[in-house]
Amino acid sequence: MSHEAHAAHETRPQSVTTDDESPDSPNLDFAGTTPYEDYVQADVLTHLQHLRSDDPGEMVFLVTTQVMELWFTVIVHEWETAARALGEDDVPVAIAALKRSVRELEALNHSWKPLGQLTPAQFNSYRGALGEGSGFQSAMYRRMEFLLGEKSASMLVPHRGAPRVHAELEKALQEPSLYDEVLRLLARRGHPVPAAVLERDISRKYEPSPEVEAVWTALYAGDEGDELARLGEALTDVGELVWRWRNDHLVATRRAMGSKTGTGGSAGVAWLEKRATKNVFPELWTARSHV
């Protein structure tokens, strides 16, 4: 063999053989990273865990929290899709996005399972690693809350040091919430949503309206197959699971730390108890008493 041929032989990629040479064997020979890795970025995801304690329980706490952030991201995408569709009078697309988000909220709520049984001693073993960190600082969760109409300009303050995140939250604060788009749709369809509701400052928290309650009462007293009644039920499914999320958070926190001050200086259980008593899309719940 000549020197040139030997060199070519040495540099030629070696084919990969498998024990199973049947025609339906998967392709295992890729020039670079696998197409799966290129799409999913699994190597990035599985190397994002930088533990700050020696406690073996910290890993499940950190990974579970990161998984929650990914579900927040998906749900924000669904609700933004629904809001845009409602703005374009495309109720079927909006309902489809809301129904997908219900399945995603169920998965998100199940994320509490690995954390829900923590004893105070188990949580305290790595709680110090959190420092000032707290869930209420989550920017993506804040975007979820804003889409639900739970707006507060003060919640942008923790993100002043992250310009891109702050800008995204500022934009979400100033845009109509999912429920704002619902109410605008109801008005365009001829329902008597008051001007005071439609023209309110949408950067502020939504407050329930007796007139909006009357609109939902009329819709629910009519044809259950009506498109807007079905929209109301899709929103109610979302609202129920948001309520369950808040309550599961409350219970997990009670088990892990009792009534102690929360991480990040929050009131802990007391703050969560206050949140757990409130429903999103409030008139959808109160209207049921009048049907």
C-alpha cells in the first residue's frame, strides 16, 4: 500500500457495526452530534445542575424546580397563542390552546409530588443553598400570572438587573391579559361588557365586575354548546388547575417549613394562604350561583 493510500485509509471514518444487522436496525453512525441532541439539547439540560450543598436531596429539589420552569414556558406559549387567537376572533384555536394547557398544568402540578413529602429536617439540609432565592422571583411564572390578569408593576423590581427579562415582563405587563382578550371578544359578540372594564388600565390587576358576572350568567343559562360557553368551560378548567397549583404549593411549603419566613424574605405560608383563596377569571366562578 502506498504512503498516500495508507494515509487515506487511516483518516477515513470507520463505520459502526451493530450486533443486530437487520434492515430495521437504527442508524447509529453520525458525523457529529446526534439529531436528537441537536433538537432536544439534552446535554445542555442535563448539565444545568450546579449543586451548592453535599445533601443528596438537593438534586431532586433543583431538577424539579427546573422542570417547573420548563412547564411555565410551555404554558405561557399556549396562553399567548390563545390570547392572539381571541384577538383575531378565532375561538376554536384559542380553545385548543387552552385545552393543551390543561394537560400541561396537570403535569406541572404533579411536579410537586417529589417535593410534597419533604420533612423540615430534609428541607433544612439544603435550604441554605437557596440563599435569597425564592419561587416568587421566577420571571416565567410572573408572565403566567400576568396572562391570568394578576398584574403588578412591583413584581418587575427583582428583574432590574436582567435587561432582557425585565423588558419581556414590562411588555407582558402592558399587553392585554388572556382574560382581557376574552372580555373584548364578548363585547365584539354583542354582550354588554361595560366600557369601564374594556377601557381600564390593563397594567393593573383585574378586579371582578358585576356586569361581567351577568354576561357569564346569561351564557351559562343558554345553550351549553355555544362557542362562548365552551370557551368559558375551557377557562374554568385552567382556573381550577391554577387554584390547585397554589394549594399544592401551600401544602408542600407547610410540610417542609411550617410557618417560618420564606426564602427571599417572603411571608412563606401566610403569603401562600392568601394567594390560595383567590380564583382567576373570578366571574366565571361567581356566575354559577345565579344560573
